[in-house]
Amino acid sequence: MKEFASAAATFAGLGADVVARLAGLAADLCIVVDVAGLVRDASVSSDEIPAALAQSWVGQPIQNIVVPDSRHKLAELLAAGAHDEAVRWRQLNLLADGGAQWMLQCAALRLDAEGVLVVVARSLQSTAVLQQRLVQAQQAMERDYWQFRDAETRYRQLFQSSSEGVLVLEADNLTVLEANPAACRVLELDDSTLVGRPLPACFGADAAAVLSLLVGVRAAGRPAEAMACLGVDRADVLVSATAFRQGGTAQLLVRLVRRGADAQGAPRVDADWAALVRVTPDGVVLTDGDGRVLAANGAFLELAQLVAEEQLRGESLDRWLGRSGVDLSVLLSNLRQRGLVRLFATRLRGELGASTEVEIAAVQVSESPAVLGFTIRDVGRRLSATPRALQELPKSVEQLTELVGRVPMKDIVGETTDLIEQLCIEAALELTRGNRAAAAEMLGLSRQSLYVKLRRYGLKDIGIEDEK
């Protein structure tokens, strides 16, 4: 520090008030400390430090007004001031109310021969706030950087693994900037050859059509698509283009979907599924949640004796089912509860009066909006002459509950009773090794009643007579 050339002549006549004002103007905080290390007086000229707090320090050890981490620096500062060493500024943190801290840059100077020191301090709060903002800005930039890296990684993964060809073009000259492996397979070019090449040049005779498509998208900014041929004996390609801006420049996102005999992927599979539904020999019907027909295949039109799909669209499926108002209600109720119905036996009535025994399987295709799917199979040829009630006899409680609404309760009870009798007789004959007398006694029947039931259920050849 360069001192005044004539300090004695300049400051000799200064009074205590002038010196105090000079100290206050030169520093934000001045603290007078005696030889014992006690605060004798304090002056504050900064609004950041409350004057009342500074006055409360008077009479306290100066070590008590700084945070513990700064006490060793304060001791070194006071020792240097007491020995008239060169002024050295140290950064200290003072305690404030509520646990807050003030950052101060301090220096100490001895006032008299008795060892009284004055500690002058400059507030670093503004600098601390700026430093804190800088740290927060750096942390925000770090978070944004890693979010960007994560997004770029996901984009790269999707770009590389997509089954569709995807290219990014520079809008001005339509050259390829990026191409995924699927695009290289579609165009039958490797990445090094494709990148940097104008995309229309890859299409041979249809280059003009692709060029017109890309130029139109670049000018209008609206997505568009067109079919283009890659060459002789090569599949057609659906070219879709979308314009976007990145880094202040216009670019085009182009999708390539191969069509034709050698096309692969979801579009071909979806077309095959649609063709399967159209040509399957079982009737297939789509309805809304109330059972009104949305679409049906040719097999169902044949069963319903209709000519065109428009004749049934919007009509209730109940119009062609065996028991109007019953079968469809049972199907819809089971679909709402389980989402699936199998082997629902009923009859389907045609528009010209024909009636066909059918089995229906139903499933809930989607919930919002509700779409239901029904497959209807003609089983008339495989049914035997056995009465229908017997064909539908339950083999378990679950099957019994499923018959409710499909078979009259009287038939269910009667035929189920006969089935139980038959099963009990067969079990008794098996336990008695075919001894009919013992079986009759086990069942609580007379021999004559047992023989009648054996003939009724076609079991007369089972078992042997008791020889006794």
C-alpha cells in the first residue's frame, strides 16, 4: 500500500469526529477492539448490516461475533494489526440473527500505544449474491445439458432402431444429412454413400416426382406424400416428407415405406389380417357398445341372407339372433363383466327365413369408444339328434350358470337331475364291481327301480346280477 507523502502535515490537525467520519466513509463497518479483545465501539455505514446489531456487540469478545470457521483468521488479523505489520485483507463471516451470515473483507490497524485496534470491513454480500447466482446458473446449464444429452440418446436410439426408413435432408439443396439403417436398406445404399447425396437422385426415373414432392413441402410447409419407384424389378416406395427448423435452418424429415411383394413390416401384416377377416368362413361382426353393427364380413352376410354390408350397418345384432331381446343381452352382460365369451350356443335367423345353429365367441376390442367383436360359426352339421337341452348339460357349476338365459330353467333342472342320477348309478356300480343288488342297496333303491333306470340311461349292459 502506498502511503501519503506528507501525512503528518495533512492529518495533524484532524479531530476525532473527522477521523470517525473518514473511517465510516472508507468502510461499511468499523469495530474498535481493546487489548483484551473486547468490542469497545462499532460504526455501520451500510444498509445491509443493522446498526442495532452492531451496537449489541459492544462489550462482547470479538471472537463471539464471527462464525467458528473464521475465528482463526480473525486471531491472525488482530495479531498482525497489533504488531503494525503490512495491512492484509482477510475474508470473515459474521453471525447475524436467525443463523444468517455476512461475508466481510476485513483489515486491522493499531490506533495507539496501548494496543487498541480498529477493524475496518467491506461488505461482500453483493459479491456473494452474484456468486450464488452464478453457481445456480451453472447448475441449471448442467441440468439442461444432461437433459439434452438424454433426449438426444433417446432420439438416436429410436432413429436407429425404427423399422421405417427415416432421413433428414437439408431443405436448400435436398441433400441427405442423416439416414437410419432402414433407409439404407430401402434405397440399397450404405450410409457413407447416401449421406451428402441429393435424395431425388436415388429414385432414377421417378426423381422428378420426388423432387416435386420435396420442393412443394419446403415451399408450403405442410406434410405430403407420394409413391415413387426405385427402379426396374424393385418395389415401390411411399415417400412422406415434413418440414421443420433446427438451428435457424430449414430441414426436411423424410419417411420411406416400401410397398409391393417384397415389402416387410407392419403395413403388410395389417393388410394380411384384414384379408383374413374378409375371407374367413366364420362370420365376423364388429358392433358398438350397444350391439349395433359397425362392420361385418362376407360369411356373416351369407348367414344373415344379406347382399351388401350397408343393409346391416347400424342395425342391432339382436335382429338376427335366435331369442330376440335375450341372447344379445346375455352376451353384452358377460362382455361387461368378463370381457370375453366363448362357445355361446344359439340360432341365427336369416332375412329370408333360414335358421342356423351357431356358436358365438365375443370379445371387447376397445373401451373408449366401446367396440365389440363377434365370431359366429355354423355348427348345424355337427349337431347330433340329441335334444338341444341335453347337448348343453352342464358338467360344472360354472357351466350351469352360463346356461342361464340360454336354456329354460325347467329344462336345466330336469336334465341336470337326470344327469346326477346317471352319475350316481355309474359310481355305485363301479364301487360294487358291477353287483346290481349291492348297488341298489347302496342307492336306497329297489332292484326293479334300478333296472328301470339302467334301461332309461342305456346302462343295462353294465354290471352283473347278484347270484344269491
